[in-house]
Amino acid sequence: MTTPNPIVHLPTTPVAFAKMNGAGNDFILIDNRRGMIGPEAAELARRVCHRRLGVGADGLILIENSAAADFSWRFFNCDGSLADMCGNGARCAARFAHLNGITGVVMRFETLAGMIQAEVRQDEVAIRITPPKIVAVDMALAVSGGTFKVDRIDTGVPHAVVFVDDPAAVDVVGLGRGIRFHSLFAPAGANVNFAAVKAKGVLALRTYERGVEDETLACGTGATAAALAAARRFGWASPVLVETASGRRLTISFAVDGDGFRDPWLQGDARLACSGMLSPEAWND
């Protein structure tokens, strides 16, 4: 006997929201401390993040209560999948919390990847992300587009970093999808970053993001992974600057710890684009 799918109850009244972006990675943010949005959040994310039928965004961020920190979040990719961490989203969440009087300029908040420390610096935010894990270096990976040397680094979410001569010449969606769904990364998959050296301590980066299943204009945890991979590969000192596909720069600072790294900080813009009310028509069938 099959179990019927549960009925999803979406909100029936307008919901206040803000639209923000970090280096071009855009998000819908909602203060959910009163718990008006519950288990239906994944379906809500799929609908309001739709670029044609909703507001449009790479993800939905719900700011919620925490007994251990200033607040906690639930972060959903635009396909409704729950994500452990998002660097650009975390910066937007921190500035949203500060702008709405939830916190001061210094704060801590809970994510599925661990506790995040953040500091709001005018329209920029710096976040201290969870300790990175270098899984593999110079790993040969064969996909339909060829065989590539890949560095695997977990910066709260899994990343594959591929160094190329020119990111502009890369088929980010086609090649990125092939690497993202490679059996080596199963079942969760990985975000895929194509990095090139522009100058000492400066990278250009394009990223294919799982959950969005497309190239995004920026990826904060991906920029951190690429910066640490470059620091290890080329012996660069902190900080490393990363130029994203949006043209905005992210700054990654870190301390070297033997063959690895500790105390990674990601700094970049977190801009408020607009705020208003989401109508139930945005998610009703």
C-alpha cells in the first residue's frame, strides 16, 4: 500500500521579504522567527525563486530563532533542496539581520555546516566560515569533455576546483554538469569552479552550482575553495582576491596550518535590492 504525498500548506496571506545579492548571487530573505513558514518551505522556495513565475532568485533564506546564537537559518536552493551552507547567502543573511534590528554589527548564527561568525562593514560583510577540508589534490577526473585535474575542497559544502587558462572559454554548464554528477561525488554531488590566475594573489572564477543546476554570477564557498586551492598550489599568502562572473570581487583571508588552512574569512558585498510583500499568487496554482 502506497502512502499518499503529504499536503503542503503554503501561506495564505502576504509575506514580507527582501531581495538581496552578494556579488551577484541573489536571494529572497524572510524573517521567519514567528514560524509562519514550516515544512512547506522547500515548495515555497521552488515557486518564489522561479525566474518567470515568481520573484526569481538563486535561493530562499529563512531567518529563524536560535537558543545558541543570534539566529539560525534555513537555506534552500531554487530547486527546493536544503543546503548546508552558502557564503554569499550568509553575508546577505547577516546584513539582513542587522538592517532589521535582529543583531548588531557582530553576530553568530547557526547553519547546517556549523556556527558562522559575521561582521557587517557598511554594505560589505565578512564571515568566518567553518574549517575547510582538503579532500584531494590534483585528482584526475574523466568526463565527456576530457580528463581534468581537480582539487576537492569542502568549505561547508563540497567543491571541485579546476584550473584553466581562460574561464571565459569554458562550457561551464556542460562541463560543470558532467563533473557535478560524476559518480566520484555521488550521491550529494559537488559545486564546480573553473579558476584562472590573473595576477599573483588574484583569480578569475566561474562556478556551476548544484541546486541551481546552472552557472551563477558568484559562489562564496566556491571562491573560498578556489582561493585555498591556489594558495596551496602556488604558495600564495593571505589574502586572495577572487573576481566573480558578476565583475565583483571577493576577498578570502586565511591562516596556513601545515598542509591545510584554518580561520578562513570571506568578505564581499551584501546589497539590498528591494523589499516588499510576497503575494500568495506567487505560489498558488
